[in-house]
Amino acid sequence: QAQIVESGGGLVQPGGSLRLSCTASSFSLDHYAIGWFRQAPGKEYEGVVCINSSDGSSDGSTYYAATVEGRFTISRDKAKNTVYLQMSGLRPEDPSVYYCAAVPPMLTTQRLCDVAPSHVGHWGQGTQVTVSS
């Protein structure tokens, strides 16, 4: 079974930084659109940042939610088959479980973040991010 693994979560002070990692051991992430999502208890998934496939099957574009644009950055390391989420200027309202998802290339990158299709593709188990002093 193909699986996604997230790592890098933890406890940070307000204004601090964390780098989350998303990797898959059994398939290449280059062929997939990758989304970072977060979920508060009892609420739906929130799209944080999404990037389309990098193998030429899509435009490879990136979309950032307004709440994180300027603070979060997504990047791919193809050699390591890893997608990173660099988070800076973390706020207490940011704490959440962050999920990485790999889904077939989307028509638009924004659609992935808007729809958060938990019923398709491959989703990780999540990593906890807590911002507290």
C-alpha cells in the first residue's frame, strides 16, 4: 500500500519556524499534485498550500491560502522525493494537525486546496504543530 509520511511537527514559540516534510517511499511525488492541509477538531480540512505535479502533466503552479501567504513556503526536492513546507512567523491560531496529500494532477492548483479531496489520492497520518509560549 502506498503511504505518505509527514514529519517535522512540534512545539514552537510564537513567531518561530518549523519545516515539515512529506515523503512517499513507494512512488514518486513528481507525478502528483501535493497539498498541505490542516484540520481543527470538528472542522473540515483547510487547504494551506498546494503545488501541482512537476512531471509536465500540469502547469506545476503553486497556490497559497491567504492566511499563510508570505509566511509559508512549499518546495520540492526531487532527489529526495520530498516536499517541504517551511513555516515562519507561526501564530497561536496556527496550531493544528498538518496533513500532506498526493493526488492526481488537478486542472488548477487552487482547486486542490479548495476541495481537499480526502476520498482520493494518498493522505498521510498528520503531524502536530503547536504554537505556545
